[in-house]
Amino acid sequence: MRPILELFKKRDAATYNLSPGDSVFAALQRLADHNVGAMMVMDNGKLVGVFSERDYTRKIALAGRSSKDTLVADIMTAHVLTVSPKSSTHDCMALMSEKNIRHLPVVDGDKVIGMISIRDLMNDIIADHENTISQLESYIKS
């Protein structure tokens, strides 16, 4: 399996982020604008949490709270698991599966590189399998 850094070479490693002081409503709008399910929460350049659609559904919608009156800091996931750019896609998939999470910030020391999702990993696995099948078919035909 390849290191996560390789995935960022294939796609935009944009580091979309929110501020802890943003309203949940504004955060949901940003998620929709960027067509993503989660964003990192940054405070003065430091990763302080992750805000996801799951945070919204469980801590706002199901709790009967208002997304316009609640801050991201109040419902974000503050205990954030991170991986390094050298972490393998396999290790990231295993961590996501074990911890039942769908997004992992990629951090190199104090520097936030980006965030990977379970979708990123699945797309990589599918592409790798398709490449293997293609190579095997070529080998068989020759």
C-alpha cells in the first residue's frame, strides 16, 4: 500500500477549514459549497477539531438545537485522530474502520497537510485493483 502523500499528488489537497467561532449553520453551508462531509476546525493555524455532518445530525438535529445559535466549537469532535503523510493507505483504512470514523486530518509535525476521507481510500483501492486486473489481462493475452 502507498503512503497517503501519494493520494494528495492525484487530487487537490485543499485544506478547507472552519473556525471554532463559526455558527453550525455557516459550517453546513461551507460543507455544501465544497461538497464535502467534514472539515477541519482551525484556530490560529492550529488544528483544534473536526466538524462533520455526523456531528450535526447527532448533536443538533437529534438534540433539537438550533444550527444558527450553536457554534462549531460546541459540537465539533475535539479529540482528533491524525495521520502523517507517510502513513500507508492500509493503516489509515484500518484506523478508520477500528474507530468508526470517515475522515482523517493529515499532519506533518505542526503543519496540517490536508484531510483524507474513506472515499479517497476506496477510490485508491478500486483504481489499484483495476490496474492489477489490466496488467493481468495483458499478461494473459501475451
